[in-house]
Amino acid sequence: MARKIKDPGFGASSNKDATRMVNNDGTFNIKRINSSKKFLETYHYLLNSSWLSFFSLAAIGFLTINTLFALIYLLIGVEEITSVSNSLFNDFLNAFFFSSQTLTTLGYGAMAPNSVWSGIVSSFEAFLGLVMFSFLTGLIYGRFSKPKASIRFSKNIVLRDFNHTKAIMFRLVNNRSTVMIKPKISVTLSLNKLNNAGDYTRSFFTLNLERDTITYLPTTWTVVHEITEESPLFEIDKEELANLNGELLSMVSYYDESFSQEVHQMHSYELKELKVDCKFIPAYFYDNDGKMVLDYDLFDKIEQIKS
């Protein structure tokens, strides 16, 4: 008999149209509104955003600051840094390029402040540039050095006959060449059901696994939940399983030798993603020299089991 567990933190209330709780990338599928915005949260956002977003924001900030200072130099008088041209646009470009040279403390020497006001503004801008690039350097270092797991979960999750019953299987692999020391996994089943009061609620179950920990992971690990009498899915046939409004929530933890600490990664599968009567194709083989070869192109491959 399967036993329910307490809500692991997602909340027991639900809705008939409720979507998955965890995205494929391991983030929580939650839309936050009306939260208070704090300036200090900017650091955490820049640390965790994608590289494309990070460098896009850095480029936008660089262009914005130089544009603002270029306008200030125009107000002071562009003749205070270089000779005046007959075009306002060319004067703006000269002020912009002077601002860029000052902000980055590059200073080619072709343009230089020659009055008190232009000297004050350029001095402040140079100081601001030092602070900004120090902050940017720290962010880039923090993004590279941040401990983060790099586990690849199979795109497919299969349901197949196994040991005189049936089993749900998916597999994972380390995306890095580093050694995953003592990886362990826990899988929680969330079922969204209509109760007697007419409300949708979530029930949570911890699934028993064939193995929930191994010593190290040089190739792939197929995670197996055998649907025995202790499974909450025991009395449900294959076709009904794929139609259940349920989600498998996985948490993998292991000690990463690169960061010298334990790292974690989450992933989820919806039961409607189940591939019935399929099996995984082996993702590793041996070459002519007897060396094991791990082929990542085969990692997600499955095939139909012949009846």
C-alpha cells in the first residue's frame, strides 16, 4: 500500500488546469507578481541570468552611460574636449567616443579636457568606470565559479514490462568530464485529483527506486521505479497511467570535485510524456581497442519493444 507524504513545499491545493510545477531546466514554474523589488536583488539576477541576457544588459548599460555623458559634454561645450565641427551629429560622436575612452580609462590622447568643468566631469566618469568594471569583473568571476550541477536528463521517460510487473524509467548522464562522486536521487510523484468536495488537490508520494544512489557515474544511469504493490501506481494499467494528471519530481545531489562541494539539480516529467512499451538504446559501447565510448547522440534514443 502506497503511503502519502506531507506536502514537500509546493502546496496541496491545485486546479484542473494546473501546469507542471518544475520546468525541464529545473526551475520552479511559478509566476511571481506584486513582489517588492530591491536594488540588492540586481546582483542575484545578474548572477543567475543567461549569458546572452547578461552581456546584452552590460552592452545596453555601456551605451546608455556613454550617451548620457556625451550629452553632458555637449552641454558644457564640445570645444572643451576637441575642436568643433559643422555637424551636431559629429560633435555628439566625438563626445561619445571621448566618454568611452574616459569610462574605460583608455585615453588615446587625441581628445582631452581643457577646462575645469570638462575636467570635473571626466574625472567623475573615470571613477565611475573603475567602479563599474570592478563590479562587472566580479560578476563574471562569480558566474564562472558558481557551483552548479550539469546533469542531462533524457528527453523521454518510458513505461515497460519489468520483472513480472511494469516499471517507469528515465536516465541521466553527466554533461561534464568530471567525476560525480556518490550521486543520489529522490523521485516524488505528484497526482492532481478531484476530491469529494469538488476541489482539485495534489497528493504526494515518494517513489521507491531500484537504486537511489551509486558510487560514481562515468556513463549513464537508468533510474527505475518498479510498480509493485507498494507503488501508488500499482492498480493502474499502462493506458491509464499516461492519462493521469501527474508529475515526477526528481532531485539529484552529488559531490562535485571541481567545486569541492555538493551540488543539486532538479528535473520533472509529466506522466503524459510516458512512452509505453519502449526501451532505451544503450548510449555506450566499446571500440576496437576495447575502450568504452559514451555517445551523447544516443542518450535520448528509444525503440519500441517487440511483442
